[in-house]
Amino acid sequence: MSARAEYTKALRDLTTRYGLEHSQTNGGHNKLTDPTTGAVFFTAGSPGDWRAIRNVEARLRRLRKSHEPCKSATTIPPRTG
């Protein structure tokens, strides 16, 4: 299996795990869309190196985390005095 085929398979696995929609642009890049938030994420069409899929997953985690409501804001007590 070629590096590009492995990258594409791993990317499809990620989209399934994260519940994203996957499509390809006219330029050959990958477009990942989160149907719940509408956030769009673009990736390369082929891997640059062995870390490519790890970098995509890390960016997806950060993107998902940035759209979560802040939990710490509800635990900070209001100022008194």
C-alpha cells in the first residue's frame, strides 16, 4: 500500500471517529466538515512525512476543544466586596 493510500485510509478512520464529513477539493486537498458546529478543516491531499496523520488528529482535537463551552467559567465564584 502506498503512503498516500495509507494516509487516506487513516484520514477516513479519523473522520469516522470524530463524526466528520469528508470530501475532496478540486485541487486534491481533503475537506473535513463538522456537521454539528459547521467548522471546516482542510488537510493536504498526501502525507508530507510520517507525522502527517498525527498532526491532523492533533489539530482536530484542538478544533473540537475550541468549540466546547468553557467549564471553568462556571466554577469561578463571583467577587464579593
